[in-house]
Amino acid sequence: MTIPVIDPFNITTDPNLSFLTAALNPITVQQELTKNIPQPLQKSNLCAIKVIRHKPGRRCLIEYNLTNPNHSTIPITLLGKVRAKGTDFTSYQLNQALWHRGFIDNSNDGISIPEPIGVIPKFQMWLQRKVPGVTATNLLPQTNGIPLAKHIAEAIHKLHQAKISPQRRHTMADELRILHERLPLVAQLKPQWQNRLEKVIAGCDRVAAMTPELQRLGIHRDFYSEQIIVDDTRLYLLDLDLYCQGNPGLDIGNFIGHITEQSLRTLGNPEALMDRENALAERFIQLAGEALIPAIQSYTTLTLVRHIYISTQFPERCQFTETILELCEQRLAKHFNFSRM
């Protein structure tokens, strides 16, 4: 039987990923899967290969469709995460640890991660099972958005309480460094905004100085609505590649900042989903404590400031750049008298 191989990105022409020729060869893939996945799945047969994401020179995502050894009419899909600089054993081991600490498919709280399946060193790849559902981005604006936001707060709190020590850490200084690197690039594109952007950066420095440093926990660090898959009442946390030691308020602030930007860009009003933002923050504070309120507010502001730069990287978002800049100026004014800086 001919096994289809779909590679719209032509990844084998990427000089940093040329080793993936073998990962697109059905015979080699079947052999490696048989050697490297759990015994129950080793009876599966490969049906199709598809490259579904590619970041040139850095990484890609390959989808492998398999027959189900127990139910031939229900396929199994594995996602192979490839990194050009080497197999990401750390992320695989983290996902394994979380799986064994209550993030399994049938957990009572409805909060899971996709099952980690195995590692294929030859492909510099680790595998996880693809889960059903849609992203929270699509569901938050709908009628059940408020209870969903509360459940998301419970999900990220569960991650923070997993007590898995990260190898990396991310501090407020790291967050500021990103802004100090990115906002001057916006000023190069829009010289007429240079004075405003410099004030915003200075404001961010002051906000950071006002933010209390609490106990650092294991955080997602890239937590926003695309990182949540919703399958009925179950949530799956995705993409924990940046998991690190940091302020738990960063995850909630980052999520709220992304909701605000999404509201502006897709609904024409940055406050359109504020009730979802409030529900998320309130539920998280109930679980984690009021001491995190200042950090949530600060990291929400810093996330929106980062979106000034992000908006310039997508042609369809450039029209929103100045509006995001204005939003940031308004938020900074709430922290202190921004106009007198």
C-alpha cells in the first residue's frame, strides 16, 4: 500500500533539518516507531505522514497517522516535535512527569496534557498523542466563555502546583530585556513614535520596580488561548517547551494581555471580552491568593507592550499597532501618572 507523504514546506531543503529525510520515509518511520513507542502501539501500521508546521532553521511538527491496533476504524495520530539543535529530552521528560502527576486523559478535574508517547533520537524528535477538540481562542468569545475562563485558571494553577523543578528560570529582568530589545525595532519602523515608545519603555521599567517578587514556581511562560485545547469539558495544556521557574502572575497576565489583543483585533473593541478576563483573574486569585494581584496587573501591561512589536511582524496586524500603543499608554497611566514621566 502506498503511504501518502505530504510536505508543503519542503523541509528537507532546510539545511538545519536535512536529517528529516528519514522522518518522511514510510519504511524508516515504521521501523523507528516499532522500536521507540510503547508495546501496545507497536502493532499499529503507518497510514500517512504530514508536515503541519515549520519554523525555518529551528523546528518543525510532523503528524503520523496510524491504524489503531484495537479499533481499526478509529485512527491514532502522533505528533512528532523536532528541534534542529537536538532532541528536546527536557520537554519530553517534563510531559512524562506531568502525566504521572495527575494530567492523564481521565483526570477527575478535567485538566490534562496530551499523552507523551516516546522519543526517536534518529529524527531528533519526541512524540505525543494528538488530542481532539478546538482551541480556547475560538471558544472564549462564545456564550460559555466565562465558565471556560474559570476552568482555564484552574488548569494553570494545577500546573503551578505540580512541584516539578524547572531547569530554567525567567525573571522580571528577562521580561524587560525582551521589551528593551523589541521596542527600538518598532521605533525604526515608525520614527514619529520614538518619544512615545521611549516613555512606554521607561514606564515598563517603573512598573517592574513596583512589582513584588514572590515565590517562583514552575510556570508555562507562553500561556495564552492557543495553548489550550478544549474537548467538551476537558482541557489540554499544550506546548510546555518554555516551562521554567518564574512568577505565577506572569501566566495569567500573559493570558489576559492576549485576550485583550484578540478582542481588539477580532471584535474591534479591546474590552469586548473583559468579563472573561475578570473571570480568569478572579478564579486564579481565589486559588493562588491575593498577593499575586500586582504581578498579574504588571504582566498584563508588559504583555500588551510586547504586542506593540508583535503586531508589526504580521501584515494583517499592522493596522492595530498604534491602537495597542495607545492601550499601553492608558494602562501605564493607571499604574502611575504616566503623563508626568
